[in-house]
Amino acid sequence: MTQDAWLTAEVAGPKKASLITKPEIADAMIRRAKRPVFIVGSIAAEIDLEEKKLIDYVIAMAKRCKIQVVATGNTNNEFLKRGFTPDAVMPAVDIGNRLTDHTWQGVDGKGPHDLAIFAGLPYQMAWTILSGLKNFAPNLKTISLDNVYQPNASWSFSNISIKTWIMNLEAILGNREG
Amino acid sequence: MGTKEINISIKEIETEIGNIKDLRFSVGRLAQETWDEPQGPTPFPSMTALRNWDLTLLNRYKPFYLPFCDLCCLCTFGKCDLTGDKKGACGITMPGQQSRIVLLAACIGAATHTSHARELVTHLIEEFGSDTRLDPGGLNIKVEAPITRLVCGMKPETLGDLETVLDYSEQQITSLLACTHTGQEGNPLDLESKVLHTGMIDHLSMEVADIAQVSAYDLPKADPNAPLVDIGFGSVDTTKPVILVIGHNVPPSVEIMDYMQDNELTGDIEVTGICCTGIDMTRYSPKAKIIGPISWQIRYIRSGIPDIIVVDEQCIRTDVLDEARVLKIPVIATSGKNCLGLTDRTGDPPDEIIDDLVSGTIDGALILDPEKVGVVAVKTAMEIAPRRKKDKKGIFLSHEEAIELAKQCTQCRECRRACPNDMHISDAIKAFSREDPAMLAEIYDSCVGCIRCESACSEEIPIHSLIVAAGEDTLRNEAFRLRAGRGAIQDIEIRQVGGPIVLGEIPGIVAFVGCANYPKGGNELAEMAIEFANRRFITCTSGCAAMTIGMYKNEDGKSPYEIYPGNFEAGAIVNVGSCVSNAHISGAAVKIASIFARRNLRGNYAEIADYVYNRVGAVGVAWGAMSQKAASIAAGFWRLGIPVIVGPHGTKYRRMLLGRADHDEDWYVEDARTNEKVYVGPVPEHLFISVETKEEAMVMIAKLSMRPNDTSRGRALKLTHYIDLHRRLLGSMPTDIHRFVRMEADIPITMKEDIVAILQEKDWKETVIPDPTLIPKKEVVQ
């Protein structure tokens, strides 16, 4: 396991993401959050995780933990194909911008989000948006659930194999021991 | 405007006050006024003259910063950690630093176009004389330089007049660059205002460059039927000597073609170009051929097909000499801005230089005289080609060689981690080593040709050459047709479309511009252009984007330029030309205000920008934007109130300019008829936004084409496109329709039932269509 950015040149500054070394960490972060929101990019429907896609895990987690879901890019289509309706459809930078506004009342209008979980965005796009949140959303924690290290998140997996990733996602879902 | 420099010299004169000897004085330039339009409030604006307008825009579209680096390392106090609310040693904040870097990037871009324009104008004045008349469109164009008229308040008539414009641009860029010094401007919004000023200067200089070259070189003059020219690797006759020119500044290429013409060699040699020099060469002579955008440099050089490489300026790989040296292809550098470490041979006789290049005594030469470049390039290519073709130098790998190299891969995945598009290169190489080229060939289609994969490879596998080997069939069959850059838009075309655009009945003008750093290959861009041409948008393009659109074929083997007309009209695909021709797209928006709406242009920037912003549904798309020039071009569109969409790599420009649709208070305009504030909805919702996928981009284009001034008929049409694309590409009805419907007549008739249900759910209330302006009446100077 390493703590290098997945794309080797994307070196972050002094403040770098803590590693999710075991799934309980991410699980605890999500359980502890009062107003979590999922930000799900187009690659979530492309990544094969054995019989499933990343988006299938996102849907399961969103349902289990009652997490609001924002579909970016054209991911909405993929959610709808799976019988799941996201809470909002908007560009990734638009939701990122709103999350820096501490007065924004969130996707459902019921209060500011305290945790943003990122999955399936193009690597550098997630990198830069997470950098924006790191610097300008001090009350927000962020988690990257991709299998590559995102240094600008609050918490991120390291660069892990697909197999390890699946084990972690299953464990977060409570389907398997972590 | 005609201008004259007055220089007076008096050897000796006796006057009442005494005897004066050797008196000399000069008056610089005197304007001979031939334009009776009244001067507006801001001719030759200083960098603060339009600050109020900028802040009006920036109040709606606040920066969302995406720091690409947490540190500042620009002075020896640093590095300074600016994370969160920390400040640097000079006191700068993270927002200030991000805007500062954006300003730096924009200054680099504007300086590049301005320097390009200056070299071009100086050269053309030397060659043709400063009194050479500007003629960008013959009888079809009376507003010859809309940006110059708007910004400078002057009407240029000759090449010499353009020097005055460039004097102003250079002065402004110097001041703007000075603002980025340590301990200078640190307020983020003031820095952003200066970014917009830089963008305006950039468009000014681009206009100068293009109208100068169109006039002097007789490039297509606002010609919608400019000839179709060849583009693509497969269009080159490799049995002939081949010259490759890379860059943007066309005089050396022109001299090459002139020399061939003068010596009856035109049919004997292939002149090929990469990047905007390629585009401008084909505007000069349709016999020239374009290979492709910037990303084709390595694959074309490594093919060994070029017998000589001539580089001018901008977007040229800095390792071009290294690549050429491997294949013993001589290189001629022609610009003081890009000397490549070569010996300056400008003063040497051509035959001596040719002998040295042909014999291989030297790898290349710096020749700062375009005419001499013409002679040397042509003669060298002719002498060297027979030997090179016999040797068949080139590193197109054979299938067997490529597979043997692929077998050396250790699957460390460092190539993938170096790839800007995170492509699964090592998996593809593994499959290739097992005789399955499909995955690697797929990577060929998306590869941006940066060869960072090769730099990262510990086994020194020439990965890009492997990719090209897998995609060789595709490469060799790249032969398409592109309509040569037409230049400006005719006044009559503006008259014909001005009304329908302003009323919203032509759904929009969409401009696909910028570089080739595409996330998933170029076909996506061509598909977008075709979609919007089919939707009867006026679809414009330029530069690398124009080439990319041309490198696409439908089932009948035709490129978009063979199918869609080149007129500035609904349903067309309009290639204006190279990077500097972008000024004709912003110029067209300005001309709508001038020619259709009869607003005074002269030195009247804020009023015209307010007009364009509220009425002209134009959207820029820089899907593969990469460069600093792209940054300054975008900034020039922003200041005119024209939104720009970039692809996913665009977040690396460090900040977006985003509106907040949910903040109703942001979306009021003044109704110029009643002076009342009227809610008009978030139109256009964003000024600069990066989107993730082609599908999202297409929905965003339709959305950002809405303007407050749309008639109900126009708004219904624009909503139809927005809703239809949202449904088709994103899978559902958009949830923000209520923000764009002002009255029931705005609702598209075929969607009425669905939309009315949404409006009821959202507690929608009818409003009015104002005569919209963001500038309070007292500020407008008539």
C-alpha cells in the first residue's frame, strides 16, 4: 500500500488524506455523519467489480445508510436503469461549489451536508474538486471510495487492487468481515 | 483611421530667441479621422476602466477555486503553505493565489497571440508596406475589425494602423503581468477583473493577426465556400519529398509555398502541417495538407515520412529536435521565440546551409528570415528525400517487433499512472503481447500523444510506437476533407441571422474551439458539432477543434464539412480558421450588436458586452482545452458575457465561474423600458464550467444558450432542445425547468402536459420578458 497519488504527478500539498486502512473507518465515518451526500461520477457505471459495477455498491450503500445521491456527468441514466432515482442531477463542479457554501441547505433543503462521499469521477476532476473542498469547506469531511489514493480527500483508500477494493466495499456494506 | 508619423529635423534656424542647431522632434502618430461614429466612453481602456462591468459579472458568477497546488513558490519567502485560511509570507490568500495564477496563464496566452500578431504585422509591413489596405472581406464586410472598433475606438484601414493597436495590447499586457508580482494585487475579484481585461486584449490581438494575414496573403475573405482541403496522415503522397511545418505563425510556410510556385515545384513536393500553421497554410494554398492537431506530432515524425521539419512558434513539442535526430530528419527553427538551441544561420548563404543539412553535419539550423527558410526547406527536402526514402527510415514497428517489445512489459502500471487520461495501457500491452491488438488500438483512438507513458517506463519500451503499431491501419486510413478557414463573418450574414438569434429563434451559436487534450478522443467533439448543426444551431469552430471535427467520417465516408454548409447560418458548420481566427467568432457576436441592433461600437465595450450577454445565445466549448492561450481566449469570451464549457481536464485551470441557480436574488436585470428589476432566471447559468462527459456537455450547451431577451417562441425552442437532450442523454426531465419558463407561452407545445405539472409542483409564478440590461441606465453613455 502506498500513499502516492494514483497519477504520479498529482502531488498534493502539506495536507493529505488519511488512509482508510480498514473498511470500519469508512463505515464509521458514514455512520457518524448526520447529513452525508454521495457524489457519483460517470466511471462508476464502467468499473467492473466481478459481477457488479461500482454504481451497484453506491446504490446499496445509499439505501442502507440513507445517503442523498447526486449524479454527475450522465450517471443519472445508469442509476435509472437500475431502478434508483438520485436526489439530484448536476455537474460535479456545481455540487462542489455548493458544498463550499456553509449556508446551503443541501440537496434536500434540510441542512448543510457534513460528509461528501466521492466515487467514480475522472481522477483529476475528483482531485481538483476535493482540493476545492479541502481549502474552502472547513466544516465538511470528504471520503473517496475509489480504489486509488485521492490526496485531497479527508479520507481515501490507498492504491488498492480490485479484489481488495471489493472486500472493503462489501465490508462497508456489512456483508462481509473487513 | 489613417495614421502618419511626423518627424521634423532642422539643421539650423535663426529665430528671435536665438540660433537653434540640430533640432529634431517627432509627433509619433497623427490620426486622420475618417469615421464619424461618436466616440464611446472607454476607447483604449485602462485595466480598471471596465472594472464595474467585470464586477457585475463576477458578482453573479463567483469563482469556485480548485487549487491545483496548495503552495505558492513564486518568491524566496516561499514555499508558502496557503491551505485553508493560511496566508503566505506576503499576505496572499489561497483565493488570491489561484486568481493570480489564472491571471498569469491568461497573460501568457495573450502575450503569445500579441507577439505572434506583432511579428506577423512587422513582417507583412516589411513585405507589402504599411499603407497596405486591410481587406478581410471585400465588399461583404464594412465592419472590418469589430473588436478593434469596440475596444480601441478606432477604425483601422491599413497594416500600419494595426501597429497602434498592438502598441496598446503590449502596454496592457505588461501592466497586467506586473499585477502578479509579489506584494501587488491580492484581491481575488480584482485579479479576476484583470483576467477578463487580459482576455479582451487577447481577442484584440487575435483580430489584428488574422485580418493582417487575410489582407496581405489574400487568404479566404469571409468566404463561406472556402475550398475543401485534405487532412489526415493518409492524404500524403509519401513518394514525394515531404516538408512538415509545425506551429502557428505562417510566413515561413508561405515562403516555402511561394518558392515552390516560383520554381514550378508545386506538384513535386508535399507540404504538410500540424496545428494552426497547417490550417493557415491551407488557407493560403489548398494544395497544402494538414496532418492533424498537436497530438499528431510524435506519430507523424516517428513515421519517418517528413524529410524536413520546419517549426515556427507555439504548441510545438520542445523535444522535436530529439525526435527528429533519431531519424536524421533535419529541423529548421524560424522564430526567435523557439530557437531549439540551434546555431543561427540566418546570415549564411542558403546553399551552405543546405549542404550542412543534407550531409548531416548539423541537426538543424535557426533561420530567422522566412524567405530564406523557403529556399532552404524546399531544396533540402528535394535533395534529402531520395536517400531517405531509399533508407525507409522510420520507426513504425512491424507487428513482430511490436509484440516482442510488448513482451518486455513488467506490468508495473507506471505508464497508466503517467497517462493524463488514466488509460489502461499496461493491460492493453499485455493483451497485445498475446496477439490481441484490439485494446491497444482502442487506446490509439484516445491517445493525446504526450508520450508521458514512455518517460515513465523503466524498461524503456517505446509505448507510443506500440500504440501506433496497433492503430496503424486507422492511422494510414486517416484521409478526410476540411473546409479551409473562411475568416470573418460577412455583414450580410449578420443581418440575416441577427434577428433570429436575438429573438431566440435560432437556438444559439455554439463555438467548438481550443486544443486537443480530449478525455476520450476526438470523435466526441465531431459528434457534438454534428448534433448541434442538426439542431440548427450556428456551429462555429477553429484551430485544433476544427481539425478534429474534420477527422471524422459518416457511414458514407463524408466528413462534416462535406455535409454541412460553411455559411454563418442555422445548421451550418463554420470553420473560421486558426487560433487567431477565434476573434471572428467573438467579433460576430459584437457585429450583431452593431449591424443588427445598430448600437454604437466605438469605444463602447460595457454596453456592447451587456447587449451580447443578455441577447446573443452564444456558447463556447473548449473540449480539449490545454494551453494558456485557451485560457486567455476563454477570458475574452467571458468579458463579453459568453459562457465557456470545458472538458473534465478543464478543472485544472484552477477555478470555475459558476452561477447559483438557487439564489433567486442573483438573477434580476433592469428592464430598460420601465427601470424596474425583473427576475429572468439563471440565464446563462454559468460563465465557465467544466463538465465530465460529452453527454453532460451537450445538455449544458443547450441550457447555456438561453438569454433573458428570448422571445417566447425562442425560449420554447431552446427549452425543447434542453429538455430533449436532458431526457435522451441524462435519462430524465430536468428538475429546473420552472426557472426558465417566464410565461405559459414559453412552454414547448409538445411538452406542455409534463411541464405544466412541474410548474404546479414548484409553485411557479408568471413574470414578464424585459428589455434586459445589467447596467443601470445612468451608467449608459449614449
